[in-house]
Amino acid sequence: MASPREEAKARAREIAKGLHLLYGRPPSITWTEEGHLRVSLRLREQPDEALTMATLRVMEQGDRYGHINRLDWQAIWADVHVKMPEGEQ
């Protein structure tokens, strides 16, 4: 049986794989200060509706997800939480 960290890594890799297939380049996977894995991808173009809907289907595999919109750049991200068994948190 995989550890909670390994399960979170596997989920993050699946999200990253889906985003890579959609956008043609690999997203980054990093650890957040809160101890979650974050899959993120900087957007180079404004996605059309079909790509947006496909992106949401991939991103909702995470525990939280969102979009960063700045004047000169945009990014999407999904967090995957390490789910510890009850009593080990």
C-alpha cells in the first residue's frame, strides 16, 4: 500500500500529465509551505471554451484549484493534499 505522500505524488502526476497533454508543455510540481503538492502552468494564450472546459476537468482532480491573473501573465494551479490516516494528523 502506498504512503499518503506517494498517493499525493501520483495524483499530482496525473494532473500534470493531463495539463501537459492539453497545453503541449509540462507544468511544474512543487511543495507548498502548507505541505501540499501544487501543479502549476503559466498560460501563454487565452484558452478557448473547449480548452477551458477540458482544463477544468483535469484541475478538479485536485483538492483545490485556481487561476492567477496578472496584468502581464496568467497561470493555473491545482493543489493535492497529503491525506494522512485518522489519528496520524
